[in-house]
Amino acid sequence: MNTSKTRNQPSVFTCCALLGLLLTLPFGVLAQGISMNTNGNTADTSAMLDISSTAKGILIPRMTAAQRTGIPLPAAGLLVYQTNGTLPGFYVNQGTPASPNWQQLAGVKQVQSGYYQYALSSGNANQYQVSLDPAPAAYTEGMTVFFRAHAANTGSATLNVNGLGPIPLKKSVNVNLASNDIIINQMLVAVFDSLNFQVLGSVGQGGGNAARGQQIFTSNGTFTVPAGVSTVWVSMCGGGGSGGFYGPGGGGGGGANAMKLPVAVQAGNTVAVTVGAGGQPVNGPTNANGNAGGTSSFGNFVVCGGGAGGMGSNPNYGGAGGTGSAGTIPGATGRPFGNYMNWGGAGGDSLFGFGGVPVSYPGVAGTGYGSGGSGNANNNTATGAGTGGIVIVEW
């Protein structure tokens, strides 16, 4: 080993002299920060070391990835610059000396590229696995993962990030995935909500390759779930009630309503659809109540009751609007009889039609779907009929 001195190497005498000088400085000077500059300014009071220059920078220790990870007991907050690998740059130890956790200080290009959040998945059927670099230490609420699916799913599926454990993938907040909700090479965004990974985007809206469509029912029938569809949106109303007879009678109530309520379904399955009939008009006897509208339903998933018939006897109120299952909207109540005992009450509206207008006689039927008929004030003519319901299924 070469131990010869160079001309720039300080002598032992010089070193001792400098040490002696430092020892003679007042304590207050040693307690202040150190300033390194060419203008003679003192250090900022909040800094132990204040370096300023307009022509030079500071060099943090540079080393390879192997040298960085080989540092024994690195202090928390230790900063180095890695010179090799796919991600050279500044790294800081966010762990402890005994358990280091080196994290790179991200640059703009790395954030824009999605490097830290994107991966191609692997794994067995319905068990998607991704490996992010650097690996996250744990699942945290709000964690977002972008991945390209290596295979289609055939049912409920999970996502496992860097071996932290499988977490259920859900659509529409908390609905299990159905077959072909994910197709091969589909780009997916999954956000952890503390219990599940919620999949954003087209999943749960008919699957990656399912066609969109609509089917309208104005009479009873059966809906067959198309291939690739796992969620449908159901709109409907029950039938409207008819008006009361010669009381004068009150108007019939409108049917209950539903607007685009989501229903989880399985491709190939069938669902019974019932469309409520409108209440039939009444033509006697005096003071007879109108007939109620029928109930509309999409299986047991969504149910909308029909409106009640208008009252024909005192107090001649309008029929109540229909009610339904959770998420539905009640129909409008029919109106009571008009002034001076010579006008029947107007029918109640639905979201799909308008109730019959108030008249003396004969009663007027509702328009559209699920609306109530008006009552009448003449014993020789019929009351207004309620209109039938409707069921609309979209995917």
C-alpha cells in the first residue's frame, strides 16, 4: 500500500494546530451551524450545515445497488445515490437500522410511466397475482394497482400483490365478479377499500366483450341474461288504479316506480318478468271504489306495486300511490273529487305517465304507463281506467 504523502496532504503539525484552534473557540460558536460559501454569510439558524453556491452542487455518496443493500445497520433516513440497475437514483432508508426499508425518491418520469403501480398479472384461474417494484409493505386503504389480465375470469376472483395475500376483487362496490367480467389482456384498475379491491371501469357493466342492449316488457315474459353480462339495470312501474264512481269519485293512484336499479345476474340465467295491469274502470254501483293496478316485478330483485283505486264514497279521496321494494319511488296519490260535487278527481302520475284529467263525466284514462284514471260525477258513465305498467331491462 502506498503511504507516501502528496504535496496537498496536511502535516501532523497542521492538523494539531487546527484542532487546537477549534478547542479554543467559544462554546456559542461551536453550537451554531456551519456555513460553507464564498460570500461570508453565516449559517441559517435552523440549519446545522448551510451550503450555498451558484456554480457547484453537493455530491451524496454514490454506490451500486449491492453496495447500498450491503451497508451494515443503515440509519433511518440515510440517503445514498444508486448508480446502476433499472432504477438508478436517490434512495432513503425508511426502515430501521435492524430492518432497513430502502425506498427510491420517485422522479416525474417514473410517476408518469406508472412503473410503481403497474404489472402484468400471473397466477391460477381467478387468482390474479402481481409484483410491484418496490414491493409495498402492507395493504393500505386507497392503494391503487394497475394491471393487465393474463387470463379471463370464470367467477369470483382475487388479487394478490407481492404475496401480501389474496384480496377479493369486487365490482359495483361489493358485488362478486361473474364469468368473463375480466377478459384476457384487459387493462384493469383496482383500488383497495380496506376490505376488497374495487375494480373500476367497464367491469360490472356487461363484461369486457358483451354487447350493450335493452329489452322492454309491456306484458309478462322472461328475461334471459346475455353472454358476458353480469349486471343489468332495471326501470319499471306498477299499474295505475282506476277512478272512483259517482260520488263523485276520487282519482286512481299511480303505480310505484324504479329507475335504473342495478341487479347482479349470471349469464345464461332466466328471470321472470311480471307487468302489472291497469285498474279496470268502474260503471256502478253508486259510490263504488275504483280497481287497483297490478304489481310489476323483475324476479324478486325489484318489485313495484300498483296504485289503489279512487274512492267513490265519502270522503271521496283519491287512491293511494303504489309502493315497492327498496330503492323504488312511490306513485302519486290520486286527487279527491272537485268542487261543488260535480267533478271527479284527477288520477295520480307515475314516472312513466300522467293521470287522467278531472272531469264531470265520463272519467278519463291515464296516459303512458302506470298512471291512475280520473273519477266521475255521473251515474250513467264509467270512471277512467288506470294504465298498465312497464319493465325495462338494460345492460
